[in-house]
Amino acid sequence: MKKRDFILFYLNGERHEVRGAQCGLMLSEYLRIVKNLTGTKIVCAEGDCGACSVLRYFPYSAKKENIFLPINSCIATIAQMDGSSLITVEALGFTPVQKAMVNCHGSQCGFCTPGFVMALTGLVEKKICSKNISANLTAQESKNALTGNLCRCTGYQPIIDAAESIDLAKCESVNEKFLSVTLKKDLLKNLKIPVEIKTDDFYFMAPTKNITAAKALSKKNQLLAAATDLGVVHNKRKIKLNQLVSLHLVSDLYQIKKTKNRLSVGARITLAELRTQIKDLIPEFANFLDLFASPQIKNIATLVGNVATASPIADTPPFLLTMNTTVEIQGPKSKRTVPLESFFKGYRKIDLKPNELITALHFDIPQKNEILKLYKVSERKDMDISAINFALRLSWSDQAQTEKNLQIKDLKIAVGGVAATTLRLYKTEKFLINKSPTAENLEKAAEIIHQEITPLSDLRASDSFRRIVAENLFHKFFREINV
Ligand SMILES: Cc1cc2nc3c(=O)[nH]c(=O)nc-3n(C[C@H](O)[C@H](O)[C@H](O)COP(=O)(O)OP(=O)(O)OC[C@H]3O[C@@H](n4cnc5c(N)ncnc54)[C@H](O)[C@@H]3O)c2cc1C
Ligand code: FES
Ligand code: FES
């Protein structure tokens, strides 16, 4: 079968074929060192500050939108950029976004400025593409779009003022310049061809089929999704990403499928895309995702990657554990499906062999008679890792219900940050099912929670804080639903 031995992307409209070990560079390094595009800054090198933001278009997605989205170039490898069109700050020209930053004094030392400009341009693009330019940007939507950008000098007010003053009617979409029909055709043609790059100290392969990827995976060759976890490990712990298998060419994995009661989310679906697609279907989860990282991270990070990290404080597993999630797994010979409960085996341990990969997650869509609430407690509201996260899903018994005889028919509780893995609180659930949520029963249940969890103290929170918060969130849930 025909294979490519190069990574293809367009950078500021120019076609690039990258070969050999350069494919293992981080995109920010490639831009600054190889291309001398030093407008893209490297400050934190771990996805936190947004100084390295660039805009990226990638042809495959569930909705097939033609939109450039901001991502962090410091934690993305060149290999992953295969099939993309990328824009750096140099190529924008002096746009209304930059004019607004100048007019409102939104820049002092300037280190963060290119990142702010790229993030704001991303927001402007979103508005233009959704044809929503009748009103200018609001302070709140600008703040939301800038949660992944840090400035140590100006303070944020001048930057927010700049955002609000941008005249959207005068903004042109970057698509005009950087997304021609020929460019898209070229990318789509090449995305159908598998990639294999071998050098003495770098190996990267991207097949077009899951089974071929499974055959290529091993203890040495690890699976790379968006690298928002792996890229940080590479930069900060100096663990090389030099033996990689990527699923970005497997077009089947860019699917979100809905049946009556269930949703299937393919391994390549990003958190941003998921949020858009479930906005009306599972609003509680969609709103919860607003507290997950930054737009730059969510525009590329996958839901499946969040599950596969098996971090006890990952934010999506509590929701997924209350939703009867099953994990669809592809091996070198066959497929299998396991419940998420048994998929988490221990601290950062999952039920996945070195030559297996996750193809999709399937989970319940909450029904009208159910109540779902999700909570995240972290030191900061935005852009912070959870100290504890909590999910509760409840349905009442079908019998005639008055406030006095409410009875719990089904209850699922999952908590992160209180054990080696995200926990389902089976004992607490069992105690409360078929009971009324009286003050006495809820107190007893809180005592059971106390026994079920085994939190540790770490830099995010002490064990006693986590215990108190777990119990308080449990009580908060019942208070919020007015029982
Ligand atoms: C600044 C910053 C903020 C963050 N904020 C949050 C936050 O608020 N909440 C939170 O929970 N997380 C957060 N994260 C962590 C991270 O963004 C998520 O865990 C993300 O979902 C990982 O997805 P990815 O596609 O980038 O995975 P990658 O980094 O590519 O991979 C992560 C792991 O999953 C494995 N993997 C990926 N796909 C598959 C597959 N299909 N089959 C088998 N294994 C697979 C990889 O081999 C790797 O071991 C943050 C990270 C950063 C850098
Ligand atoms: S350099 Fe800080 S997010 Fe990339
Ligand atoms: S202007 Fe200096 S960090 Fe923002």
C-alpha cells in the first residue's frame, strides 16, 4: 500500500512537507527555530499561558466545519499537525483585533500579546463562521475565550476593553486567505494515505484503519491523540515522544452517534466539538466542560484521551461513570467492549493491553425523569485541575410522588480526587435506593461516603478538606433539587 514518508501541512498558506526527525519537534520549536517565526512565544511550555497560540484548521470533524481554532503550539508535535492548515500571528496582518489591542493599550512587554491576538481572532472567526456579527463581543464571551491566556503586565481590563471594541463588521474571515479549495483538496487527498516515518531515533506511523494501528502499537510504540497530556510530560519530564502511533487518519473515529438513549463518541472527537454537539442534549455536562482547561486545550484534546490517562482527578470520568459508559476497544485481531467501572484498574492503570486502543465511548443520555448534577472544586474557577469532582444521577420512584413520600428509584454517584481512581460510591447508592431522602437518611449516607473514600493530601488539597467537600457536595445536590 502507498505510504507517505512526510507530514503535510500548510503554514500561513504555504505548503510544507516535513520529513525525518523534525517531525518529532514541538510545533512551537519548529515555528521559532526552523521557520524563524518568533511571533509565537514559548513561556510556560505546558499549555497554561497561551503565549504560543496558533490557529489550526483540520478537515476531519463530526460536523465538518470550515473553521480555524486556536491551539497551544508548545505541547503539539509537528507529527500531529499532519493534514492541518496553520496560521501564526505574522500572517494575520494588522487586523481590527490588533488595532483594538493598540488603541486600548492591551500590551506592555508584549510576550503574551500574540497569544491574546490569536485567541481573540479565534473568537472572531467563530462569530463570523456562525454569521453572528450583529453585535460586538461581550466582556463575558471575551473572558471565556481568553481563559487560556495569561498576562503578567497590563492587567486584563485593557485586553477585555480591546475585545469589546473590535468592530466585527470590519473583520474578514481568515478562511478567505488560508482555506482555498485547492488547499483543502490537497489535504483531503493526502489524509487518505497512511504515514510512516522512520529514522534512527524517531518513529511515527498513522494508518487509516484502527486494526493497523493496533498491530503497530506495543510497549515501545505509544498512542498519541492530541498530546495535551503527553506534550506536557515531554516538555516537563523530558520523556521523549519518539515512538508514536496516531489515529488522526482514521476517518471513522470522528463521529458522534446518537440513538434514543445512548451517545457514542469516537476517539478523535475533541472536547470542544463534544460540547457543541451536546449543548441541548446534556446541558449539565456541556456547562461542566466550560470549567475544563481552556479553549486552546479543548479545541484539540479528546474525550477518550481524558479517560485513557486514568488520572484520579480527570474531569470527565465522574460523569461517564454515572452514565453506564462502555469502552469500545480494538485489538490486533478483534474488538471488545468493557464497562468503564472495570476499565479503571488502579492509579493510572487501565484495562488496555499495549497493542489495544480505544475506538469509542458509549454512554447514556440522561432522560427527562432523571436529575444529573456535576461539580468541580479547584483552587481557581477557570483553567485549574480539580481537587475533587463529583457526579450524581438520580431518578425518583414512579409511584405517586408528593414531597413527603419521594423515594429514590435509582442513584449513581461518582467522585474523583478521593482515591487512586475515580470511584463509584456503590455502598452509599445501595443505602439510599428505595429510601426517602430524609435528613436522617442523608446524614447516614454521608457517613457511608466518609467510609467509602480514601483521599490523600497533596498540593491541591488535604485529605480532610477532600472528605468535607465530598460530603458537602452530596448535601448540596439534595439542597439544589429542593428535597
Ligand atoms: C493546561 C492544561 C489544562 C488541563 N485542564 C484539564 C482539566 O481541567 N480537566 C482535566 O480532566 N484534564 C485537564 N488537562 C489534561 C488533558 O487536557 C486531558 O486529559 C485531555 O483530555 C487528554 O486528551 P489528549 O487527546 O490530549 O490525550 P493525549 O495527551 O494525546 O494522550 C493521553 C493518554 O491517553 C492515551 N490515549 C489517547 N487516545 C487513546 C486511544 N484512542 N486509545 C488508547 N489510549 C489513548 C495516550 O496514549 C496517553 O497515554 C489539562 C491539560 C493541560 C495541558
Ligand atoms: S507556552 Fe504557555 S501555553 Fe504554550
Ligand atoms: S504584556 Fe507582558 S505579559 Fe502581557
